[in-house]
Amino acid sequence: MNRLPAAGYRLPFVFIVVLGIGSLAFDLTLSARLPSDGDWAEAAAALRANTQPGDAVQIWPVWAERARSFVDTMPVLAEEDPIGADYAGVRRLWVLSLPRTPFFSLPDLANRGATPASGERRFGALALRAWDLHAPAIAADLTASAEQHEVDYVARRCVRVPIGAHFAVRGAAGTALHVRAGVIGERAYDNGRPPVEVRVVVDGTPLVELAVPRAERDGTGWRKADVPLPPGAPDRDFEFFVSSPDAGRPFCLAAWTTR
């Protein structure tokens, strides 16, 4: 019978011991790396003392939903791509992060043209910093709603509309029209479903045609269209048409104009 040399047994044993020590160290230090209720309360108090119109909080990582139990003075957002997220109507974004968590990497908002509006503050295992997004001002929120719906696994501020809907809104034109749309929940991933078509007509002229196909769990289930508005009256009539041969899916729409 062939037998492994002693060294052949020793290597797996050492690996198991090291793995066990690492797991124990992870468990013993977990409480120091995650924020306590006191940390959350102090961060929320700092936000409460500095709240301005147009402020919002981005939590990072996005699973840090416990923030919603403490932050009560501004919207709490959980965008998975802070560099490419809209943050419509947000002037100053407070990033509330957990820098001691494993594999932590904080997106650099400077890559979207934002600039720091405050230094970083620490509250135990939490870090807080404000960023000026330099975003264009909202001219009109054409689908104004406090609703939030899950589209492609992210809570989106949008209004639920039935497929087959046709509605009109009059609002300030500004210089650009922004349209966002997606199927709500798990129905977005159904195989073999035809796309949902969104068409926007402005003062009788077709301006946007947006197709929302089956989502792929990569963020593209939340479709976007950004188009300049042609010169004209300061207020315009915006007509929205939502259509698909398969009308049984819950659908979400957001639209606004910027100056």
C-alpha cells in the first residue's frame, strides 16, 4: 500500500488550522467592524443638524439598510452604482459608509464630477461625508410621486402605471427631458416576454421611444433616455404612451425635465 509522506498530511492540516484561526478572528472582531446603535444614532444626529433642502443619504455598502431606522431628515438611497446613478433632485449627497467591513471599496464620486462638500467624519464604525453633485436643477417632475418600487433589485422612485396607459402632463420644459422605466419585481426576468414600449410626445411631436426588454440582473432593467428639448414655450404638454402585447406585468415610470 502506498502511503503519503508525513509532509503530505501536514499541509492540509496546517491549512485547516489557519482557516479556523482566520474564521475565529473574523467572528471575534465582527462587533468592532460593524456599527453599534450608538454609532448610527450619532451619525443620524449629525445629519439632522446639517440638513438642507436637496440633501439625500447614500448608504454604502447598499446592504446597510439599518440606516433607515435612524436617519429621519432626508431620503435614504441605496444606489448600486453611485457613479452612474441619477440622484434626480439631489443637490448634496451624504455618503454614509461602513469602511471597516471586509473588501470595502468606496466609489469615488469625483468620477461623476462631484466635489467634497465636507471632510470625512467618523462615528465608531461609520464614516460620513457630503458631496456637491453639481446637478442641473429640476424644472418639472412630470411623474411626481413618493412611491418607491424595486426595479432590477434597486428601490427606484417612480410611479406605477398599467401597461396600456396613456396620460398627459403639462409642465416646465427646461432644456432636457429625462425618462426612466422598468418592470417591477421578479416579472422583469420572465423569459419570452415582449418588451414594453414607452413613447413620449411633446406638444404633438414624438420625442422619446424607449424599449424595456427582459432584465438581465445587471442594472440594465432600469432603462434610460435623456434628450434635449427643442426651443419653444416655457411650459409644454407631455404625453406618455406605455404599450406591450403582454400587459400583465407591473410597470414603473419616472420622468422629469431639467434646466
